[in-house]
Amino acid sequence: MYKGLERLDLDKRLLYVRNILIFSLSFLVVGLVYFQLIKADEYVGLASGNRLRMIRLLPPRGNIYDSSGVPLAVNVRTFDIKSYPMDLRLDEDFEGVASLFARHGIPMTPEGLREIVEKQYVAPYRAVSVATNLTLAQVSDLVMDPGFGQGLFPSPVWRRIYPGGSLMAHVIGYVGEITREDLETQRDPYYQGGDIVGKNGIEAVYEEQLRGTVGDQVVEVDSRGRRLRDVNYNDPLKGNDIKLTIDMATQREAARLLEGRRGALVAMDVNNGAVMAFFSSPAYDPNPLTWGISSKEWSALLGDSARPMLNRVMSGSYPPASTFKVVTAAAALMENVITVRTSFFCPGNFQLGPQNFRCWRRSGHGRESLIGALRDSCDVYFYQVSVKLGIDKLTKWAKDLGVGERTGIDLPGESRGNIAGREWKRSRHKEAWYQGDTVNYSIGQGFLLMTPLQIARTYAAFANGGRLVTPRLNAAKPPEWTDVKISKAHIDSIRAGLREVVRVGTGRVAGGYGVEVAGKTGTAQNQHRNDHAWFVGYAPANDPKYVVAVLIEEGGSGSSVAGPLVGQMLAYLDRHGK
């Protein structure tokens, strides 16, 4: 009896051990299947990572040329010093590399080096750049140093330069290293830390076309990171080139005309929107921004009181002053408020309730009809027209002529300006719209703001017979326009007035340069400072090809300051334009 119980207990123990062995063996079999079959490719890749290194090869960007083939943005060969994150794991590794660079005049700290590596980190076996923009002489000097370890190696790269410098800064823009914020928001798998991207201008707008296709190189290394052989190589593909409508010689003439002034000049083909000159003064040199400047230098550039980074052509908004009178005239004609022969008497002022609105000519102009009012820039004529027209009809036609809307030019950062109106004033100032506001609008003052590019576009619509063209800089971009639906007869009447402005009116100084110009002066009030000077004109007056708008900040009189600049530029285009 006792032996039977003992035997039964032994059997139970053996069964228990057998179950444990079966479970353990099953676990091992499942693990073997998982690691050897299911996860095989992953672990083979990890093993390869211990002996293979991947080098990402950035392509040269596409070049940018002017309309005559003059290079505006090209690439030069420089060198980066690269390393692998897995070779820079210890504090002494960072200290050694930083010390090496410091000995050869390349400022670097261990902390800064660690930050550079972390920003570019993707995988431990993917190379990162630890020093950039080095010359061949600098690289040779570094390689000869006994401290140049096996974990470092030089790599040739392409860098961007801008032969036109400040002449084309606001058009071309510049490139720079992609930021961590850009990587997080864009989530484009093409980019990695350390990549160069377009930051502004054409470089930014056409980034995908210019950037090219990344290549890669896989090399085999030994356990100490020394290169043994190339395993695979895929060539990087250069980005596509871009040809602009801008003419460098015309741009240089624009810069000459604006030298020493704060302002903007834009010249455009009235029929297809091709921009031929686009200059904002003062400008800046984009080359240092591309190659890297200190935070102190960047702050100084942004803090410059002359605001060289501001693109005044399309991002600066100003009261259009009397250049806006063509819009008031077109709206009144289309709404049958006036005809070309309707006249009003100008005694030098206009009384509206308790408010007295003065004409720029204190003695008045006498009786004026439309063409004479444009010729003499008679304020009182347009005051009286605007009261009959009303703000709603005026802003409707203003919007149709591009006021308060972006032009659609292929550059970033364009301002809408400000068309305002009843709802805008009620929401912004908590006030109703008054007739006095409309009176101010009729001569381009009040809440109204426009950019020089918008003004040029509006005048191009009168010059070409009623098409509101889209300004363009990329020569390959097809022309675009919309019909403003203003009758030919009314456009002809306004054009007749603009011819008289330059022939015998307020803009006579624009007509003395060998080409027949039609256009309009403007002197915009600038609170607490001198007035802004405007002139916008097109030529030849009877068969318009080009429109030019000039704004001079705090320039004073539009007729005497801005008018000659427009006349000279239109004469230049008439002689040299294509």
C-alpha cells in the first residue's frame, strides 16, 4: 500500500517535468520560427548595418537664368566632413573632433557638434555632415592632421551662389538648411536634417522643380569603420533649370534709377504679364545667407531701419493716391453715373456737411470733365463723382480691377493690400461707413492700400484693352488673364485722359525721354512723415507694350520725383525691350 502511493507520487512528478520540457521546447520552436523566418529580413538588415554604411548624395540644384540666359543662381563645388553617429558616441569622441576643427580655424564646440549630429540623425550607419562649406585647401589640411580619425571622411557637395547679388535678391530669394520645424510640419520623406531648401523667392516657389533627385552610396567597412569597398552607387540627378522673364540689364537699370532711395520699381509686359524688372530698394546680398551668417548678423539685417529684407514691390502696401482715380473713373462710367462729357466745377474745395475737402490746387481748376480731371488730377471732380457713385459700386469695380486681391505672381509673401469697405470698417473700427470715407477713397486715400505690383497690373488692364493679366516670372508659365468687362469706349476715354496727363498735365516730366508715355501721378499722404511719391505709366501710349510703376517712400511729389524714373525706364524698354 505504501509503495503504491509512492509510485503514484513519482508518476505525478515525472508528468510535471515532462510538461515543463514540452512547453520549453515549444517556446524555443516558436522563437526559432519567429526570429529565423518571420523577422529574418529585419535582422539580416541589422547585421548588414554593422558592416555597411550609407552615404546620402545630394544633387546640384537646377540653375536659374534671366531671359537672355545670364546665370542668376548656380552651383559651386565645396566639401563637407562627414562621420557616422555610431562613431561619435562618447563625450571624448565629440571633444576630439571639435579640437581637431579648432586647430584648423573651424570654430566648433563639443556641444555644438553633438547638436549638429542629433539634428541630422536618421540611423547609426547613415553618414551626417559635421562640417560644411570647406575648400579643397581646408580639407587637405584637415586630412594631413594626425588627429583626423578613421570615423571622419571628406565628401564633395554642391553649394549655391548668386552672381547677381543684391540686384536679384527679392526675385531669386536664397536657400538655407531645412529647420527641425520644417521637417516636422512638412513630413516630406525626401528631406532630412542638414538638407538645403529654398527659403524665399523663386528658390522657394519652385523648390520641387529645382531640388533634383537624391543619390546614395553604400560602402562596406571593417569593424573599425575603415572603408573596404563600394557596394552600390546611385547617381544624384541635377534639378531642372528655370528661365525667368526678368532681364538682368533692365534690372540693373531699375537699380540705377532707385539708387539711394527707398522704394520699388516694377516693369511688366501689358499683354502677357511677363515681369521684366522687379526691384525693391534697398536690397540685400543673398550669398551670405546661403553660406551661413551668425545670429548677430541676422538680427542686424532684420533690425535695419531701411528694411532691406522687405519686398516693397509686392509686400509693401501704400495709399495709391491719385493713381487710383482711373478706378473711380471706370466705376462711374460703367455705372452710368457720369459720361465722358459730364463736368463739375472745382473752386479748390468741396463741402460735405461739416467737412471741407480741399483740392491739391487751392485756387481750383474751374469746370472739368473726365479727361481734363485726369489731366489736371482734379480732386474736387472725383469727390463729387464718388458721392454720386457710392462706396459699394466703387469697391465692386475696384475689386474687379485687382484692388485688395493678390496678383498671383509666382513669388511668396505677396500682400493683398486693403480694399476695406462698409463691413471691414464695422468689424475693425466698430463704426459705420460715411460719405467722407468714400470721398477719401475716390482719390486713393483713407483705408485704401495697394502694392506697386497691384497698381502696375491695374494700369496694364487699361493699356491692353481690359484684360487683368497675372504677373509671372517663370518664362515657361503660360500667360493668364481675366476680362474686367469694362467697355472699350470707356477704356479709350480713360486712356485719352492718361495721355493728356503726360502731354500737358501733371505728369509732363515723364514724357521727355524719347517715347510717348501715358500715365498718372500720385502723392500719397504719409502721417507724420513726408508724402510717398507715385507714378505709373505705359508706353508707347497708342500701342502699349510695357507698364512701369514706381513708388518712392517719403519722396514727396509724384510728378517731379517718380515721374522721371518711369519715363526713363519706359524709354529704356522701348529701345531694348524684346
